[in-house]
Amino acid sequence: MVTPFRLFEIILYALINYLPYLLLALYPFWDYRRFSKPATILLIILLTILQLGLTLMNTFHLGPGASVLSLISTGSYALFYFLAIREKPGKLLFVLLMVSNVANLVVVAGKCLEGFLFPANAILQNCWTFSLTSCLILLFVLPAMVLFFKNCLKKAVTLHTQEHIWRYLWLIPTVFYLFWYYNLYFTPLTSLEWALKPMNTLFTLLVNLGSILFYYIIVRMIRQSQHNLQLVELNHQLNLQTLQYENLQERMEETRRIRHDLRQHMNTLYLLAEEGRYSELQSYLQNYQKTSPLERPLVFCENLPLNALLSHYAGIFQSEHIPYEYHITIPARLPVSAADITVLLGNLLENAMDGCLTLPETEQRLITLTIAMPNEHAMVITIANPYREELRQEHGQFLSTKHSGYGIGTESVRYIVKQYNGTVVFKTEGQLFHVSCVLHI
């Protein structure tokens, strides 16, 4: 007959062995919930009831064996996780398996400590002494993991750059999880006998410390990649300031030169008109119109930082003999960061120019850029250009044509668009490359 105290022991163990880890796994993604807070809490309660049922079945040897019940427990845990959190599967698997490995460490260390402090109870399953020793281990492990999650992991998993690497990173904690699973269920020793050996606990502790160090290195690499992107953006901002100054200097020089040359042009025009050489006069005016720096518009849009960028690239396009069309219908003040929009467009225009330069001048080179705000809450950017070289893709992302690896420019574009909860589409049609961005502002 099962006594109330025995039920209390089992329920206490189940809660200690489940709730802290669930909350730890949810912590980095709490702002990315798929459901409202009440709905998420309700799902947590239902999952907790399921975990209590599985623990009771395992304790009283009901249903399948312990290894199968462990898989069911982990599977239901994972199903809830993927259902409740709106994030990339690779990120969720990485965190879920990492937390599961920490939970296994606490279980083994708690059982080993129980063997020292309460040897008579250590052979019992889910005794209150096991809950006590597990809590003692958690007092050391949980604060350290919370600090690691808060200061390192959360900042990495909530970044939206280099997301393709999460397709593989989850395999690392998977290896450690399989190590745990094999040692607990597929060795000659029972899981209880295995956990009660201090050397096993020490060895698994060292393995977990090594895995945490490995995770830390991975997180640092991801954050360093993000830092590099931020440096690229900062460099674009500095270049923009330089462009504004250079454009101003260029216009001032052009104005001085035009004023200096204007008298000579007027004398020539007067002479041709006086002598009745009207065909030569017309030809002279046509040539002057083609070569005059005034052919390039001074103003493409009312937004000054963006206009400086567009003017700069317009000058480069002219020098490279690349025709261009700007269709800009935006207000002077934009509800987006000047740094973000200039970095975004700078990358798009740079890539478009690189694509055009793969074609000879005898072929059609045309860059078409359109920027519009269909309403006050959205900005649409489209750009199209021809290209000749083969564009290589990997996992849906374009590889750089200048170096090995993914293109930093396209990665930066994705990152900025993601900041505004927008969408970006890169596609090819024949020999035309199209980019469409929608920013929600």
C-alpha cells in the first residue's frame, strides 16, 4: 500500500527534477513565446502533470522500462518546447539538450551524495533524501547556469545573424546527451550502481565542465561574429560621413570650375551665333550637356543621409558606365535609423554594382532601385541588376564572390531587416538578380 508520505516523496522528487530545468530552458526565449503568458503557464502545468505521471510509473514499475519512460519524458518536454517557443529548431535543440545534460549531472551527483550521507536510503528510488541531496547540488549548479545563460547564452541565441550554424551546433550537446543515456541505461551496471560510484560522478562532472567550456567558446564565436557585423555597420556610418563631406567638396569644386569655364563657353556660343554657324552651335550645346557635371541630379530624395549615399553611388555608377534608375518616394524624416537604412542600401547598391561589373560595357547594365512607403508603418525597398557570374548558394544563403564563406553584405542586410521584423527575399530570374525588403516601422 502506497502511503501519503511516499506519494509526497515521489511528487517532490519529480518537481525538483523537472521544474528548475524547464524554467532554465525557457529563460533565454521567454520573449519569443508563441502563446500568451497565461496559455504558456497552462501548458507548463499540463506538462508538469504528465511528468508526475511518468515518474510514478517509473517508481512503481508500471508500463515500459525506465529507458523508454526517459525517452517519453524527454520527447514530451521537447514537444512542449517547440510548440511554445517561436525560434529556430537548431537553437531550441541546443538549449534543450544542454539543460538535459545538466539535469543528468545533478541526478548522478545527487545520488552519489546521498550514498555518502544516507547510505541506507540510497538504494531506495526517489526517496526524500535524494530530493534533499539533489537540492544541495542544485544550490551550486543552478546559480552558475543562470549566470551563464544570462551573461552569455541568451545574448547569443537571441541574435539573428549566422543562424545557419545552429543547424549543426545542436549536434554537440546531442553527443553529450547520448553519452549520458548510454552510461545510465546500457552498461553492465544499473543506473543506481553507476551513480553511486564516486569516480563516475567525478568523471561526468569533468565531462560537463568541458562541455560548458565548449559551449562558452561557441557562444563567444557567435557574439564575435555579431561584433564583426556591428563593426561593418560602424564602418558604413563613418564612410557615410566621409561621403557627405566629399560630396559637398565635389559640388563646391564643380561650382567653381563651372563659373570659371562659363565665360569661355559663353564666348564660344556668342561667336558661333554671330557667324550663323547654327549646326555647330547645336552640336556644341549637345556635347556640353552630355559632359556637364550638372547632368547628375543634386537631389534624389529629401532625406539628407540617404541622399548623400545615393549621390555617391550615382557618381560611381557614372564613372563605371553603369546606367541607373532611382525611384525614391520617401519623406525627409524617416522612422528608421539613418545608420540602418544607409548600411542596408549601401550593401544592396554595392552588390548590385559588383553584379553589373561582371558584364562587359557593350551589354545592358542597369541598376533599378525603388524605395517607397505604402503606408506609415512599412517601407519597401526593391533593387534589380543583371549579372554574369554564377551565384553560389548554401542552405538558402548566397556565398560571397570575393572570399570564402557567406557574404557579409547579404548577412548584414538580413540582420537589419530582422531588427524591423521585416522580410527580405533574394531571387534570380534569368540573368537578373532581385532583392526585395519590407521593413515594418
